[in-house]
Amino acid sequence: MMHGEPPMEAPLVNSPFYVDYGINVHIAPSAFIHRDCYLQDSPYAPIAIGVGTWIGPNVHIQSVKHEIDSRHRHGVYGPSWASPATVGDDCIIGSYAVILPGITIGDGCVIGASSVVTKSIPAYHVAVGNPARPIRKVALDVPDAPGLHYERRGNRMVVVPDLETRSDFGRDDAAGRMVYAEYANEDSDESNNSTASVAQLPAEKPAMVGVSSCQARHIRRAEQELMQVLHWAEPESPRLVVVDVMLLVGAVLSA
């Protein structure tokens, strides 16, 4: 570099930084990679990291996979398979996330810490979990992704389950609402009423976030028992009744 010439642009990479092979890694000059990241590229399948993307510490990105049948692996001498791994522009990849071969993460995505990305993520979505699934869009005004269903909740556009296929794209409150809807259907069938749906649920009914199906059933029963008890409870004792039922709900959640 001659005197007075500006320095060459290069990504900011904190050490230690590990690559294997390292001959087919393409990192945009404005990207940032934190320490202890590992990139496993291949001569036949590149790893690409886009403009303005942040990679958190201990992230693994791989473009190589191996035969799952041990009879064909032949130890370390068997075949391996390569497929490109791409992270788009302006993404954030949380700490300890793993991105597997053949995955494309669209522009503007946020991948939660410790997520395992086994399927491509559409642009401008937040994805979390193992396997990672999109749970909402990063902003209200970004485009929808084909095949996903949305519901606006305040200033968020949340990915919600498809009621026809019962597909579920994450453990957001949408997943809790799905659990509630399923057991609302069971209750309505038992009482010979018409089948309930998410649209028919009361707007004020809170979603059951992170609650298993068994816990959801018990909480639902506790709510019904509470309403029955309050129907005949004496006016001077409703507070005691509410405390008893809340203890029951607490016992269900702690079980």
C-alpha cells in the first residue's frame, strides 16, 4: 500500500476464528464476526456472509455433511456431501447458533441464540428454536413470506399456525393459542356444541404461552370449575374460592 492510500476494506473478525478448509468463504467487508466462530466450507460449496451482517460468538456455519448410514461412511474415508450455506445482508446470528449445509438465511433476518437452522429462513423474519422456525417479522412494513400465516398483535406481525394443516412455526404465543383452540374444540365436542375455532375464542382470553397440552387441559378444567363454584359461592367468600383455584393452577404448572 502506497503512502496516503486508504486501507483495503476487510470484515472485522475477532480471534480465535476457525475455518476448514477456508478456501471458499466469502465475507462482505462490512460484516462482523465475533470470537470462537467456526466455518466449515468446501471446495464445491461456499459459505457466504452478506453486507452488514453480525455473527455472534461460537456460531457454527457448515457447508459439508456426511452419510447417515454407517455402512457407507467407511470411517473418515467415506463420502461427504457439500451444499452452500448463505447468510444474507444485514442479518444478526445469535450466539451458539448452528447453520447447516444448504441453508439460505434471507436479508434482514434475526436468528436467536442457540438456534439450529435446518431449513431456509425467509427474509426479514425472526427465527428461534431447534429446529429454528420463523415466529414473526422484524417490522410491520416488510413483505410477507409465501406459505406463512400472520396475525397483527400490537406493533408485531406474528407468524401463526395454519388451522387447516395444524402446522406450527414456533413456540410464540401463537403456539399457546393453538393449544387452547384444540382443547376448546374437545370441550365443545363433549358438550355437543358447535366446534370452536380461534376466531370464536374471546378476545380477552390470554394465550397459554409455553404450556404443554396436558397442562392446558388441566387449566381449562380449573377455569370451568372456578365458574361453577363462583355460581353458588356465598358473597362473603369469593376471595377464598379464587385463592384455592389459583393454587390449583399453580400446582398444575409446577407438576
